[in-house]
Amino acid sequence: MGRLIIVSNRLPFSVDRDGDQVTIRQSSGGLVSAIKSYFESDASASSDIREKMWMGVADFSGEDWESEVQPRLAKYDFTAIPLFMDTAVYKDYYNGFSNSVLWPLFHYFPSLVQYQANYYDAYVQVNRNFANRLAEVVEPGDTVWIHDYQLMLVPEMLRAVQPNVQIGFFLHIPFPSYEILRLLPTEWKTALLRGLMGADLIGFHTHDYVQHFMQSVKMLLGVDNYFYTMQYQDRLVKADLFPIGIDYKRFHQAAYDSEVLELRNDIKRNFENKKIIFSVDRLDYTKGLMDRLNGFECFLQQHPEWIEKVVFVLNVVPSRDEIPTYLERKRQIEEKIGTLNGKFSSISWQPVIYRYNHLPFNELCALYQAADVALITPLRDGMNLVAKEYVASCVTQRGVLVLSELAGAASELNEALLVNPTDVIDVSNAIDRALEMPLHEQKHRMALMQKRLVDYDVVKWVNDFLDQLANVRKEQQKMQTKLLDDRIYKRIHQHYQKAQKRCFLLDYDGTLVSFARVPQEAVPSKELKELLYRLASDEKNHVVIISGRDADVLDKWLGHLPVTLVAEHGASFRMKGESWQQSIPTSEPWKEVIRPIMQIFVTRCVGSFVEEKNNTIAWHYRNTPADLGFSRSRELINNLHQMVQNTMLQVIDGNKVIEVRMAGFDKGVMALRIVNDLSPDFTLCIGDDTTDEDMFKALGNKAYSIKVSNGITAAQYTVFSQRKVLPLLDQLLTPLTETEYAGA
Ligand code: GDG
């Protein structure tokens, strides 16, 4: 690898100036500690990264950079690239679009969003500044890794000027469901998605966020996905989940540090004979501080036996205090703490110990270790590292984590007591359960969570992301070599000419004929029938039309030709010159259950219709408005998947069609059976649909496989349009001249 350039809103350090005195301080926060831990790790030292760089906005002046800051950075293991921004523009970009539009919206607080055009303009401007500066810096072979919601437009902007650069993007906050994203003005939301699609790999914390993102891309940009990959413009783009880890060793080892131990013992002594509940968060409405206090109040009311026997140490870290909503929340929280303490305190005890400051690292670790319970209940959180750090800090495995089910971390930390943060009774019960939990259960739960955190720590997270990014590059290169060009075609032609026994496996709709508005309209043209006749009349050729259509239609349209017909993806077939046979027993009753459901979706989605075949029932949505048809199809799939659980049925998500049929047969099984029976020395398989992928995969290298579309495929080659298929077959029938043959 060449150089690794990390790009984030801020540089990972701040500069404090007190008169002539300048000091450099490492910033806190998840991203900085993650990347810094990686930079300091052995894995990073032994990697083939030539140089590490970090680009971000500076919180110091250009003069200070030259004279004071740069000389002091020599000891750091990365090169800093500072950006200097106009203060007013930066404010609209950071406090404005980033933290008053994207942050509330992506955390499901749409009512707090301020839709101001000047905020968006500033966001575009700052993103462009980043991209321009990057374009000056990047060299061939570099990897650029852009972080977080402040810089969502940068990948596309950079790609426009440096098309070949390798770009990764990671979103640290949730990616919301499409319903939330669509609240943004169309120009903004499509620009954000296009921006991200400029990257090669887009990472998220959880599977849900990946799904939300891919659905939004499908709905707004009309780009489909296939196993987390998307074909966007002429590139393959991948989205995947990379749940960020922590520097496990650092927190675990802190437990043995003498200063941390002393602090921990002080805290324990201070609250002798009392259980300690602990939390630490930035001051932010997403962290659910008010709901947490309500939950704790409910607990004290429901469980008075714990009065004077428990304290809640609540640390709030100052944050974004230039934004009015944040200041207002602070006032409300402090008022609530006052009321709560006033209501329950005695002369010698108060239930909430509140602090509003930034804790030194050692004190944070001491608190993690002293706490009997960590109460971490955000209303939404991309991941939440505090929960993971607490688990890593419990070296004796004594301690209970109460965690919001709405934090990304909940999908990994299943052994925590998961709560709904707004449900005060749920929170109260969880606190009680945590305080009463037997030690063996605490240890059991902790051990399982710790194992997972050790296995996927922050270094693994970085390596995993960078490895996947490199893999996407390889896949892109493979894709580029797939287009069926003249050279490859000649090779196929030559092989055809030499072969003695040839097999053609040809899909019908979208391959031999173009898509029609309704299935009945896709009748074969005279030209197609003639071509198939000529192809099949050569006694060396065995032509198979392998389709999702039912037997009746295939018989009617193509039955007179000397070809094999396979209907309904292999459910029935008619070998050349023989009569129809069933591959599976026909059983009707299941259709009675599926039909009414599909009918409901016909009513709910104008333009859709149901097609019934012997062994399949299909709901088509090719004639519906794109948005509506697609979203209804997702709902239908959801319903059907639930219904077919534990049955022999399968639900197929086809090209603008959802089908239900018996499991155990598909085009792949059938194609392979035919090829194995026939043992041809030349096989050509052409198809356009997801169901044809089964053939491409099953046949592997036994056939030349060609996919009609520019999508991602298991086929060896692609042609971009259905119009290319008939000339391609036709040309095979024209013998190569001697020179052509020799030159192929
Ligand atoms: C984003 C996402 C996602 C906090 N207070 C103190 C302190 N911290 C440290 C913690 C932890 C980090 O800051 C906060 O972690 P979060 O997970 O809350 O992350 P954020 O940076 O707010 O934001 C979040 C994360 O990115 C990573 O992808 O998990 O969902 O919002 O490391 O230990 N550290 C010290 N004193 C404090 O008072 N020393």
C-alpha cells in the first residue's frame, strides 16, 4: 500500500495558547482514540503503509502552524495536513448543516432539524475545500479514508478529479431509515447519497444501517444491490458493516495501573456499603439523559429498599455549547437533578452525584472499575464506545451493563440488560435486576461480551476495513475485464466451430426478447423463431430455452421448434422430441394462501399484477411507479418470508417480480442436470435475471456464461443490451474464414 490519508472534520489534536505558551492536546472521542490506537499498534508498524497522514480543520491560525505547531508534531507518527476555514462558513457548516440538520435527523430527531439553505451551501463549500486540498495531496497508490457525517460529499468530489484513487468512507453515526432520510429536500438527500457513492467502500456500524443506506440508494438513485455490492455508473461500490471496536488492552491493563487503582479505591471508600451506578456522556439530546434520570427516579420510587444504598454518578462532558438546543437541555437536566436530589436526599446521602466536566483518562478508568452498574441509555447512538470500554474495564468480570437497545452496541452486546430508554419502568426494573444479579451470572455475561470485544478490537476494525477496501479494488478490476469484446467473442466462435456436441442454455424474457409491459406481449418475433430453428437444426447443437414462464406459454410460442423447453425455472421440462415432465410434484393448496396476499398488494400498488403458473405464483411490479413498486415489493417480501418459514416454499426476489415456488429446484440445478447428461464439449449460457445467476454459478467453468446487463454477476462475461444477443448467436452460425480462425 502507498500512503494512508485519514480525513476527518477536525485534526486529532487541539492547540491551547496562553499568552506565549502553546500546548498541544490530543482530542478525545471515539474516532481519534480508534485511529490513534491503530497507529500505535504493532499491526500498523508491520503493515506496508508507507506514510500516515491526517487531514482536518485546524483550531489554530496559519501563523501558529508554521511557527509553533508544526515543529512540535515531529514526535507524532503521522503527518498533519491542516485546513484553515473562514470562521463564518465553518460555523454554518459545523453548527449548522452538520449538527443542526444531519445530526438530529440521522438520530431520529426530525423536529430539531433546521432546514436552512445557507447551512447546506456552507456544507458544500467546506466539503469542496476538503476535496480540493486532497486532490493536491494524493498520489497514485494512496488510500484515502474519509470519516463521518460532516464529509459525506467529499468522496464524489474527490473522485471527480482523481478518478483512480482508492477511497473508503466510514459513517460513525446511525444511517436512518429511508422514511427519515426522505424528509430532506430532494437536492440535499440525493447529493449526500451521490457523495458517498464516490467511495469504493462505505462502512457502517450495524447491519440495519447498511440496509437503510442501500434502500435509500435504491429508492433515490435507482441503484440495485446484490450481496452488499452496487453497480454505480461504471464502478462497483460496496457497503458493509464494521462495528467499531475499542483498544481493549488499554482499558484492561489500566486496571493494574497503580494510580488508577488508588483512584478506584478512593471512590469505593467514599461510597462504602453503597452500590455505584455510573454513566458518562457528552451533553447531547441523543444520549437520553433526561429519560435516564426519569428511569432512576422511577427506580427509587418503586424500590425504596435501595434508598441510601445506591448512588448514581452521572458525568456529563461539555459539548457543542454554541448551539442553543444544547444549552437549554443542560439547564433542564440540572433542574431535574436538583429536583430529584431534593426529593430523595437525606442529611448523609444524596442519590445523584452530578459532574459537568471532562474526566482525565485515569479517573474515567477508575470509575469504570468502581461501578457496580453502568447505565448507558442513549435514545440513539451509532455505536457507543463507553459501553464497550466499561465491559473491557471489568477485569474481575464483576459488574452489569444496562444498555439501550437503540445503541448500535446493542447488536453486539446481547448479554447486557437491554432496555428501551424511554420506558421508565423497563429502566427501573433493569436497574433493580442489575443490582440484585448474582455474581456467577455477572461473570458469565461479562465473559461472553469480553470475548467478543477482544476478538474484534480497534486494530482488527481498521485492518478489516482496509482489507475490504483493497478487496473491492480487486473486484472492480475483475469486473472491468468482463465485457465481452471481439477478442473473446472470436475465441468462443472458434471453440464453437471445433466442437462436436454443443449445448445452448438460453433464458427467454430479457435475453431472447426484450421486456414487455405485460408478459403475454413478449411473443417471439419471426426473426427469433427462424434463428432458433437454424441453430437447433444443426445436429451438433442442443438448444435449451430455460425460462420462468409456464409450460403452456412456452409450448404455444416455441413448441414447434426442435428445442428442449424448461418451464418455471426447472419445475417442468420437455426434452427435444419428448413430452412434458414434472421435476417436482404439483401441489396446489399453498397457492390458496399466497394468492390473496398478492392480491392485496395489487390493490395497494397501482399497475402491479399477479401471474399464476403451474408451480409458481408471481407478483409483477414492472409497470408501477418506481418508488411505490419497490417499497411495496419490500413489504410483500417481508410478509411472504414470514409465511413460508418452516415450509418447502421459497420466495424469489426477481427483476421487478416477487415469486413464490417450491424450494429445491432452480435454473442452476436444471442447467447442470442437462449439461451432465449431455456432456457437451461446448456450452453457452445466456441470461439477464437474478434467477439466471443460479445457472452461472452452477455451471462455473463448464460453460461460457454471458449476462445481459451491466449489473454485478457470477457470469464470465457481460453484454450491455438485449439487442446484442440475437446477432451474437447468429454470427456463430457463420463459419469463420481461415484467417479469422487462425487469428482467433
Ligand atoms: C461517534 C458516535 C460512535 C467520553 N467522555 C470522556 C471521555 N470520553 C471518551 C469515551 C469514548 C468516547 O469519548 C466517546 O465515545 P462515543 O461512542 O460516545 O463516541 P463519539 O465520539 O461521541 O461519537 C458514536 C463513535 O463515534 C465511534 O464510532 O460510537 O455512536 O456518535 O471513547 O471514553 N474520555 C475521557 N474523559 C471523559 O470525560 N478521558
